Amino acid sequence: MTFLLQILIGIFILGILVLIHELGHFTVAKLSGIRVLSFSIGFGNILYKKTIGETEYRISAIPFGGYVHMAGEHPEDGHEGSDDEFTQKPVLIRAAVALAGPAANVIISVALLWIIFMIGMEEQVTLEKPVIGSIDKESPAAIAGFQTGDSILTMNGSSISSWDKIRYHFTLQEKKYTISYMRDGVIEEKELTMAFDEEEGIPLYIFGGLNPVFPPVIGSVAPGSQARKIGLQPKDRIVTINGEKIHTWSQIPQIVSSFDSTAGPLQLAIVRDGEPLAVEGTPAYNSKYKKFILGIMPSTQKKRYGPVAAIPRALDKSWEYTTMIFRILPRVFSMRKQLAGPVGIMHMSGQMALISIVGLLNLMALIGINLGVLNLFPLIITDGGVLFFLLIESFRKKPLSLKTQLLLNRIAIGFFITLFLFVTFNDIERILRLFNIFGR
């Protein structure tokens, strides 16, 4: 039932993004004096329609975005030669109409990011500086020789000023990272070779095994947990466990999960309200996650910005999402298992909607920028394809022949149907695997 709800919510969310795109085309077309024959919310069979002026407004059966049909827009449309047809307008006006859809997606995405920065996102407290807090055992970072306390300066030649920049580079999923860092005042350089799951094509270790510095301060204690039984409280700072100095939160689950019941209870030194205390206790074994846990969560914080301060941050994040597309595209086939089509996007959107409104808005912004940027690619049936035809027309002083346009459209449609089937199969296989249909 939850899965069905996620898909339904996802359909609605993705439909909104596509509808915004079409509203961009519709608005500029109307302002430019182009006759809009129909504007539909959804696709397929028409459930309701009403003609206002020259436009028939429709609500259709499949709630997946919508479409705009302008007079003379398609090669197969009959051309009357009237001034309000799309093809009769100057090239610049037609280009503005084509650009309006992607522009609407990008503008809305920037607005969503602006709202996110004003609302604030609940995050685990971490130091902003790009200092390594801990390293996962047997991870690529551990094999490469990185150490706790190393301060990262550059990754693949790009300057690093915060952990946000480090996260960004790892989302690009490079196979190797050349990382320069400072250790004891000396600048050194190492190569980090990532390890990937061969089936899924995803990294085996997040950030290659590198972790930021998370203050080892308890944010919450689960009711009925071992932590509560031994007296741990929110705001307690954990100083040592079994004599091992704790520098960052990520050390705590590593020590607790590898607990040896034959060695006696864990000995914890903590600081509470400035006073040192000692507690001891045995973590509980969690059969679901197959490891020992105490039942404590790290402290979190919500960063909020004012309306003005949120603007540059929204623009920076938009630019990051835009450049990410161009960094990932050259490796799209090596990452084919991670490609998501409409089904996958709907599922992810539904999941985020049930988890966090801020996470949902962020995902919508990311998808919106993807829609806007990818639609500008000259792929014939995209808005970029329309712009490409218009560019040819401006040089030739006349459009391509109807026969040529129809042929190119058929080729493009065949390509996109093939791509749609490919990513949809990936989506379905990924979703079914979540239910262990394939026994993995």
C-alpha cells in the first residue's frame, strides 16, 4: 500500500513539473500573439474540455503533466498562412516560445531552493572545514593511507573549502580522485581509487570511506534502549569508549557495532553540563541490521537563511546541479544501472514526500533543472531541437522541407522510445529488487 501511495504521489509531483514546463510555452505563446489550439492538463482521453476564446482547455485521463498545441506548430499540421500561426512568427519569437518551457523549470527550481534555504534543512552537526574526522576500516580511503585530521585542499584539481564541495565531487562517481591535503603543516597528495558494487554500479563506501568531523554529542536517546538504561542523556559529549579517544561521532557506531560480548561491558567517559562522568553498559544486538547498537542519535541542527541571504545560496546550488549534469553525461552508459526514468523518478519522489517536505522540494528542484537543461539539448523533438531547426532556418533563410522534418522526427521518436524502455526496465528491476523478487 505504501509503495502504491509513493507512486501516486510521484505521478502528481512529476506531473506538476511537466505542467510548469508547458505553462512556460503557453504563456509566452499567448503573449506573442500565437494561436493556441489546446492546452491540456494530463494526456490521453479527454475527461473535460471548455473552449475559452480560441483555446480549448482540457483535463485528460493520464495525470502526467500536460501539453500545448499551437497553430502550425507541427510539420504535419495544416498551414493556413495566418499571422497567428507559430511558423509565421519571426525566428526570435519562436525561439522565445521554445526557451520558455526550460526557463520555467529552472526559475521554479531556483525558487524551490530559495524556499529550502529559508525553511532550513535538519542536518547532523558537522564542522564546515574539510577535515577528515574518521575513516571506514578497509575502505578505499584507508587503503590509500588517509588519516584522521587530514585537511583536504583539492580534489581532481578543484579547490575544496567545505564538506559540501567534497560531497559534490563524490556524487559524480569518478573512478579515481587525486586528492591533495595538509598533514602536520605539510601538503601531500594521494590517489583514491573507488570500489564499486558490480551489480548495482554504486560505490561500496560513501565518500570512499572518508567521514567529516561530527561532534560526538548525543542528540537523542531511543526509548527503551540500552543507552537509556545505562543513563545516557541528550547533550552528553562522549569522550572515550573503552579508553579510545572519541574525536568524531562516526567512531561511535564503529566501536559499538564491533562489540565483543566476552570482553565485558563498554566503558564510556562522558561530559555532562561540564562535569565528567563514567558509565558502562552492554549494547543490544539488532537482528534486523545484524549488529550491536546503543540506541543513541547524533545532535542535529537546522540552518536557516533570511530572504536575501538565501538568494546566492539558491543560485550556487542551482549552478551545482546544472554542472553536475554535464559531468555525469559522459559516463551515462557506465552508470546505466543508476539511470532513472519516469517510473524511478516517480518512486523516488513519492518516497521523499513521505519522509521530508524539504527533501521533496530539493528533489523537485534537481529534477526541474534536469528537465530544463536536458530539454535544451538539440535532440530534434526537444525544445533544443526546435531551437536547432530555427538556427538552420535563420542561416538558410527558409525552414527545412516538411519531408526532412518528418523523417528527423520519426528517427528522434524511435530513439526516445528505445531510451524510455531501457530506463523503465532499469526502474522496474530496481524496484522489484527492493522486494527481493530476484532473491538478492
